[in-house]
Amino acid sequence: MRVADVMTRSVFIVNPDETIQEAAMAMAGIDAGILPVANDDRLVGMITDRDIAVRGVAEGKGPDTKVHDVMTKDIKYCFDDQDIEDVIHNMGDIQVRRLPVVSRDKRLVGILSLGDIASSASDGKAGAALGKISRPGGEHTQTS
């Protein structure tokens, strides 16, 4: 099975020049905790509710702070034509619950979440990935 078979295709995107308040309002509106950051359909980062809290509010930044000031710029992604088994393993290794999905020409085409994987497979692979993802620490830890 390929990533394109299970990913979510309709993805809300924020622009790096929008404010973190606008990003937070978008997250609230679609009931999500993460948004891809893109210029047109070129992925330039990801922003999470945790980025807003830890890199924004905790550092004294206000609601008018630009998304590019708090977003994660080191983007982990997968390709839409990759085998889902490889991506599940990779998600566990890099400890992420969601990955933006890009085409081979690096255009954003969707997002893949553990929920997408869990609803498409009944073999426990999402649970195995979650076990690896949930380990303390990792490169996405925002505090020491």
C-alpha cells in the first residue's frame, strides 16, 4: 500500500507571514494541532500548537508574532508514492505522529497521520509506531 492510498488530501495551509494568532485560530477552526507552512504549494515548515506555546508564548512573544518566527523549519516529510510500511517505520524512528506528504517534485499534496494509518490497517502497525514515537526525548523535544 502507498502513502497516497491512506493520506488526508485536504490540508489547511498557513503562510509564514501570517501571525501565530491566525495560525491558532485556523487550528481551532479545523480541530487540528499542526499545520503545514507553505509559500503557494512549496512546504517551508510546520507549526504546531506546541510551537506556539513553547517558542511563542513561553518566550514572551505576542499574538502578532509571525509564523516563521516559531515554526519548525527542519521539515520531515514523506513522498506520496512511498510504501506505507517504510513510512510507518520512519515515523517511529523520528518520533512524529504526522508527516506532510509531497510529490516527487516536492509539492505538498497531503498529510499522513497515525489516525490515517490506524483507520486503513487493522494489523497493529499504527500502535507499534506510536510505541516508538512516544518515547521520551528525541530530536523534536523543545525543552532540555
